[in-house]
Amino acid sequence: MQFHLLVQGGPDGSQSVTIDAASEAEAIRQAARHGWRVLAIDNAPGAAAGSRAARPIRPAPFPLLHFSQELLALLEAGLNLGSAIATLHNKESRASSRATLGAIQRALQQGQSFSETLATFPAIFPALYVATVHAAERSGNLPEALARFVSYQLQFDAIRKKLVSAAIYPVMLLIVGTLVTLFLLGYVVPKFSVVYESSGRELPWASQLLLGFGKTLAAHPWTCAGALASVVLALVLALSHAGLRQQLLMAVLRLPLLAVRAAEFRLARFYRALSLLLHAGIPLTRALALCHAMLMPQQQQQLQLARRAVEQGLAFSSALEQSGLSTPVAQSLLKVGESTGRLGDMLERSARFHDEEFARWVDWASRLLEPVLMTLIGIVIGGVVVLMYMPIFELAGSLS
């Protein structure tokens, strides 16, 4: 059977190839042996009815940080770049990563530079990484550049993991609280409503409202379950779509309490990336252009103004201060860096200071959010229970 594959590999970029194979899996394996990354696959015309539409293949993401750490270890051990890439290619077991490494190895054997080869894979190697490698090739100090990138990525991953771990417990609280509330409303409240209806007593309006809602929920369980599942599915689909996820994230980050901290977090990442590029020997104006994507949209406009000011001869610290891209701590450290010729080191210290401050704020916010959520959930569940038992309390009061 013939398969049409859209593949990517090497400096030629994306291309279409036809492979004879017994199955899709075998076709993908043959493409991987040629060093290709499979983007989409389709049966040849007439091979099978109803299979004309190409089906996208989602290979495992390339482990950039792990690749950089292993490459750094091999280079520091004394291997040259070609031998190090060949070693990583031989040990790799994942087909997509092995195909990428094979393409890099062949390009190096054909005489291309390492940075030019990485630039042919923009989806894997960001411009920041390629620029750092390119500058390190000119200075002949690739291991140091890789070590700085690994440190940069590890710092960013540490902050991200801290945010994720801080959000797990509040999310679990919300899920458990919602399930308990739905159980009370959909199962317990209808049981009480039967008892109260048989008593013939007039109920308080709040209890009547609660019992009516519980009876409606119990009378249409599948409709309510479908509505809840639709909401959950819509949320999952929104989070899985990159564009919608970015819009939701930006909307959340515009909240008054989070806007300032989000801006400081972006600035810290900007400082660290700029420090990485300056240590690699990249000129300041070029480094500012490469760090453009590290900032939020409003900050990107401010960065353009700062870059123009630097190109016109204004001091870097003054340009950042005028454009609003420096905090008081960063401003003091950058002035010291300019006077001592250690601007890259001062940028790294500024980033470290703000990362530590952000980590302390995350700890404080998580410790505050947990009791607030527990209090709100307790109020909701307690309110449902009180409204259920309010007629009994009134009955007991009348009997006494």
C-alpha cells in the first residue's frame, strides 16, 4: 500500500514523499529512518475509500532542555560537535527526536554551521537559542553558551513548576466542593422536599427556592449532567487551543491583583534572556530585538521605544527607565553594570532578585487562597444544609 507523507527534515524544510508500506506505522518508521519528521499522512488515491483527508501526526515534542544538557556534557567531556551529535542520535529511541538529530548530523557533515542547521527547525529551536549558538560559534565557546542557556531554562522551569504546584490544591478544592454541592442539591434536597410536602406546612421562601432547584435537578439528571459535561468539554477545548488559551491567559493577567505581578515576571524573564545574549557576545540592540517576544503586548511597544533610544545614543538604563521597563531595583543594578562594564551580570542579578520576590508572592498568595476557598465552599455547603433544616428548626420552635 502506498502512503503520501508530508515530512520535515534537514535544510529543505517540508516536502511530500510517497512510501510503500504495509501500514501507517511502517510508513512512519521508514520516514524516520530517512531522518524525516512526519507532519501528516494520507493513503494514496484509490488505496482505501474515505481516507483522502490527510491526518496530522503529533510527534512527541523535542526535549530542548534535555538535548542541551546532554550536548553540554559531551562537549565538556572532550568530544567535538559532530561526534557529540552522532552520539545523541545513536542513543535516541524516540522516532521524531531521532529524525531531527539525524537531520542535524547530516547537515553538519555537509559543512553547514551548527546555528544555520538549527535555524532550519524554527518550531524546535527558538530564535534566542539559535542566536546564542551563532554568537558562541564566533567566539569558540559553545559549552559556556549552552551552560548559560541551561541555567536560564532551569530557572524559568522552576518558577513555572512552582506556579503549577501552587494551583493544584485550590483547583482540587473547587472540584471537590462543586461535587459535594451537586450531590446535596441533586440527591439530598429532593429527599427532604418529599418530607416537607407531606407535612403540609408552609416553608420559608429561601427553603422553597432551594427545594425547587433540587427537585428540578433531580427531575432532569441527564440534562444537567450533559450541560455540566458540555461546560467541562468547552473549557478543555479552549485550553487545548493555543490561540484561545493565550486569550484566556491574557484576560486573567489583566486582573488588578495579577497585572503588576505578571508584568514583573515578564520583566525578570526579559532581563535573564537579555543577559544570556549579552554574555554570548550579541550587540545590545540586536539582543533587544530577539527578546521582543518575552514581553507582554504593551511592554513590547515600550521595548521598541527603548531600542530606538539606545540606537540614538541614550544610556541603556535611562532608555529602560523612560519606557517603563525597569523596576527601582533593576534601575540601580543596571547603572552599576554600565559603570563597571558588567551589564550582563547585573541583568542576571536583577532577574534573580525579581524571581525570588515572585516566588515569595506565590507562596503568600497560595497560603491566602486556600483558606479563602475553604471558607467560601464551607459557606455554600453550610448554606444548603441550613436551608434544608430551617423548616425543622421552625417546627421544633413551634412545638416548644
